Amino acid sequence: MGISNRMRGIPASPIRKLTPYANEAKKRGIKVYHINIGQPDIKTPPDALKKVKNFNKEVLKYSQSDGIFDLKKSMTDYFNNLHYNINPKNIIVTNGGSEAIYFSFMVSMDTKDEVLIPEPYYANYNGFAKMADVNVKPIETNVENGFKLPSYEKLESYISGKTKAILMCSPNNPTGTVHEKGDYKKIAKLAQKYDLTVIGDEVYNEFVYDNAEHVSVMEFEEIKDRTILIDSVSKRYSACGARIGAFITKNKNYIDAVMSLAQARLCPPTLEQVLAAELYRTDRTYIKNAKNEYRKRRDIVYEELNKIDGIVAHKPSGAFYTVVKLPIDDTEKFAKWLLTDFEENKETVMVAPASGFYASDNRGKNEIRIAYILEEKNMRRSIQLLKKAIEVYNN
Amino acid sequence: MGISNRMRGIPASPIRKLTPYANEAKKRGIKVYHINIGQPDIKTPPDALKKVKNFNKEVLKYSQSDGIFDLKKSMTDYFNNLHYNINPKNIIVTNGGSEAIYFSFMVSMDTKDEVLIPEPYYANYNGFAKMADVNVKPIETNVENGFKLPSYEKLESYISGKTKAILMCSPNNPTGTVHEKGDYKKIAKLAQKYDLTVIGDEVYNEFVYDNAEHVSVMEFEEIKDRTILIDSVSKRYSACGARIGAFITKNKNYIDAVMSLAQARLCPPTLEQVLAAELYRTDRTYIKNAKNEYRKRRDIVYEELNKIDGIVAHKPSGAFYTVVKLPIDDTEKFAKWLLTDFEENKETVMVAPASGFYASDNRGKNEIRIAYILEEKNMRRSIQLLKKAIEVYNN
């Protein structure tokens, strides 16, 4: 019995592909430092977890398809504190930021239309593009200049008759780049000229360092009718397992259309919505502390990376990732080798080969993504192991 | 700013459309008996809810994309108790049965392919068909003969070059019909002859009454490589808000393909999976009691319906729904009128117009779906209100 043509030959994720090798290494008694995934170790706000423990309804019922009102209200308060000027009617609560991305693709594009995304980009966008049957057209950015957006003219050159949307992820996963006001001005101009929807994936909005400032797609009055904000509790509140996110827009047509998709799947999980309502009320101190912690880890990663010969690294100013060019031809092979053949004092490190974050053929083959989600000592050790491994591998 | 063509003009759900009128009625002090939705009032197993209260991890992490192993194990045990002979590798845990239906459409059909579904059918299949860009071809069934499947020859006449799947929902929402072994034999023969995937939506499997026996798509050896079972905790354990379901198949190609979709959305909600692992271990007594309760309610509904002149009702042998033909031209108007213009002692009843469960034009316009999800006294009163209302409406 065959399967549909569309589901044939989807390449296995280059990151997930490595998991069996990591498991094998662990069975051999090797400690594996995981800097390959964005699963933070910071504690989920305990008050929010407590809220779930106090859930005392006897029947776990469906919620509203667009989410529990108390959660929509607490999201609204959170964003209005950031001066986004939204109301609960602008929000549809989703199964993680993931579903919000899928909804944004469905509502802004028809079959075979194109969405522009600066490359490298979050690999799962490909999965949602597949589900929505649209194509990703990558905009080239490079580690050498910190993965900054190209000029307006260059951006414009990517537009085709099929281009219907542009997705900006900032602070960026996988690069850690924070796009600036000037970048958004270019995007806004382009969107107006070519009638594009602007999708802002800003789930790392709170994690910006040094002098960088988070700029949101929600700040530009001239595109407010064509803008969709993607949010999630996963990273900000270290609650990846909650799978609560949001599709946010001031365009009522988008809301109405997405509501029909939301109704089909009935509702997001009720208990996790109770949790999330409390998460969005988390004290600013929690967020400040998390941000300081990630900044410290970033500094360690950058410091240790600079001790490695032949690498090209930029200092990421946001999120908790960076993409680094290594003096190695094929980081997929190298990442596997780290797990199968390398160890120092019974320890090794697991990294994400960057090719999975590129749509263009042959880009990213000598790059890796590092997630700085381990506490200081382990973070430092991870990069030191990487340094050692590169030396051994190249000899 | 426009939206995609595909999201334009999706008709609002005829059930959801009535909600504002129900809210208005309540504001006027009218008590509304809700027999319009499948939200059971039976208590969620308290032991499972307690399990969530005892969740003591400090970080709410991602789970595996295919679900927490403990949950897959407890699902396996549950189904093997029913002699389905599955193992955890046959299961991908989903965001409700909803996502499992979507996955089954994606993996069995390409764009514009067709799935056969006996009509009337669960209205949300239309939403998933839209998302997967496939078409539903309805197989006509009728209240007059208890919504039974037609003959093999008649079934075969629905097959076109585009037909790639057939979906059987049994016990059925909205009709309450339980399809029999002979029906499945026909389906199996058809599936083999025309290379179809057989999708079994069996989330009401435990709720069969009198001499009816639940037959599963999993029982037919000859189609085991082309069969997908959809499951959900929502109805069996009265846990609709958990949004935990499952995509189950012995076809490894289906599992591998669906895994790529599952990975894109990362994982189902962690806390609700902890709950669900316990739900699948619920004592059989709980299920037996729930079933007895629904049977009693069904008997009341059937008894009271038979007191109404001019209706056509069948005695449903499963699930907790029935579709009834009323002596009324347009049940959409009638259902609205019940909320806006009718009351007896400050009480009225809310029903689901059946047209939303039909894909064929003009079918179901004089039918309603009744969900027997209220306790005995309220259930009886609801149907008595319906009787009274029909008399008033027709005079």
C-alpha cells in the first residue's frame, strides 16, 4: 500500500537523524552535551505550574476554539505593556507557535504561492510550507556580516508574481540575529508595494542583549492590516511542553478565516491554557533573570569560540542560538563523528549541522547551529570539546 | 489587504452560528438545555486528573514528537486488551483525534483526491479536507433505514479515478449508527480492489448498546497494511479538553511519513499526555458506568421522541447522538427560533440543525442532531420542550 506522493521522500531532519547516534554514545557511557536543541534548562515559573495543580473542575471540557478568555486577556495585557495596542479579539490561541505559523501560511497564500524568508531559517517552516502546499523562497544572509538583511533593491529582486508573504523571525532562530528598525522599514515598503502579508515570528522577543532592541512587526502603522504576529510561551517562560502559542493580527478578515480552521480542531488543550494564562502574568523579574542568564552563556560561547582557529562566528544579539562556520567541509559528517568516534574523558558534544536551516542547495554545509541553553560550566565545556574535536578531526 | 482564495467564503458552522442567540436567550433569563454539542457531563476519571496535580518536574519540556512512551504503552495495553495486536511503534500521539484525521488525509491522498464518507458525517471532516486540499464524496445513508451502508454495488458506484480513501466513523457521530461486520467486509473488498486507504474514526468504540457490537477496522487482516485507526480520549474518558488522540496503523510507511508532520509541530502537550497515560489505564468499571448512563439517556430520548407526531427517528445503537427528521421544513430557522422566540416556563432547548452534517445540497434540511449528554431529568425535559416547540412552531 503506497502513500500519497506529497508525503514521499521528505528528507529526515539532519538534526533528528543524529539522535540514534547520541543514544548509542550514551549507552557506551559517554556524556553528551546537548547544544543541538532549543530546550532551555531554566525553570518554568512555579506559580504557573501551581495553577494547574489547583485546577479543580471535575470535567475537563472543551474550551472556546480561539482560546480561554482569561488567557486571551492575559496575553493582551502582556502585549499592551509592550505598547502593541491589541485586544482579545485580535488573538487566536494555538497549539504552540507551530500551529500559528501554519495558520498564517494558510490565510496569506494559496497553493504554490511563495513566502520569502531570510536564510538560514527555522527548519520547521518547511514542514508547514509542505502542509499548506506553498513554497519558501530563501533570502540569502551570511555569517560574515552577522546575517543582516540585504538592501531594499536586493530584497525586491526576490519578489515574483507568486510572492504573497514575507516571514521575519527576530530575534532569529538559528542565527541569534536581531533585525533592526531599518530592516522593517524596508519590509514594510516592500509589503505595501507588492501586497504582501508580513508574518513576524517573535517568540524570542524578550531575549535581546547589549544595545540591541527588539523591533516588532506590530509597530508599523502602515502595515497593520497585513501583519500577523506569532507568539509562544515555549521559550520566554521555558514551557516548551505546554504547546501554547498565538496567532495575533489586527486584520479581522484573517481572524475570521483562521477561526474556521481553529473550529475544525475544536480547541487548544485546556489545562495548558490554564497554565499559560498565568505564564503571561509572570513577574518581569523572571524574564530579566532568564535574559541575563542567556546573555552570560552567550558571552561564554563567544569567548570560547574565538579560541578556535579557522572559524567564522558573529556575536549574536538575541535569542539563544548562533550559527558558526567551521574549518570543516561537511558538518553533517562531523556532527555524526562527534557522537560515534570522538570523546575526551568520556565526554562529547552534540551540535546541529546547519544545512537543515538552508533551503538553497549546498549552503550551510560547513556551518553548525549552537544553542546556548546549558548553564555556564557545561556551556564552556561544550565549546572546549568542540575545539578539541575540530583539532582531532582535521588531523 | 485580502486573504488567500482558499480561505474565502467558508460557510460559518450552522451550529456555531447559533451560539450568539443562545447567549442572548440566557441574558433574557431563559434556561437553555444544550443537546446541540457532544460535550459530556460525565466526570473525567479523578485518578487521572490527580496525576497531573502530582506532576513535579521543574521544567515543562518538549516530549517526543510521537508522544511520551508511557502514554504509547498505555494506549497499546488498552487496544491489545481489545485484541488489536499493536505495539507502541504503530502509534503517533496527536493533538486530539482532530489532528489524527488531518494526518490520515495528508498521508493517504494527494491534492484534489477524494475520500468517501457515509453521509451525514462529522462536520469537521470538511475542515480537515480543506486543510489537506482533498474532496469529500458523500455516500448517501438515510434515517429511514437507520443510516445503514448501501450494498457493495452501490458503494462501488461512488468510486472514481480520484478516490483514494474511505472513512468509516462507527459508532457514528452524528447518527449513532453502529456499522456491522458485513459492512466492513464490503469496505475491505472495495479497498483492496481500488487500492484505497481505510480510515476508522472509532472514538466512540466503547459506547454500543443492546445487541450491537463494535467492529473495528483493525480486525481485518486483509487490509491491515491500508488501515488507519483514529482514537481520542475526549469521549471515552470525558476529557474533551485534553486534546489527546492517536494516529494508529500497522503500515510503517504511513508512520514514517506522518512522523515528519509530527516533528514539524514538535509534540503534543506534555501535561495532557501525562493525564492521558493514566486515562487509558482507567478501570473498566468507569467505562461500563458511562456506557450504562448513555444507554439510559438514549432510551429516554427515544421514548420521548416517539411521542412527537410526524417525526422519523431510529433507535441509535452507539455513541451518544441521533439524527431525527422533524415535521419542519428548515431546521436552521427552527433552531434559531427555539432560541429567539420560544420558551416554556423560561426554558428552551438548543439543537444542532443537521444540514451541517451533509455535503450534498439540500439534504438534512428537515433533520436535527440530538446529543444525549444530559442527565436523565434534563434529557427528558429537553425532548419534551422540543415536542412543545414543534407544536407551537407549526401552528
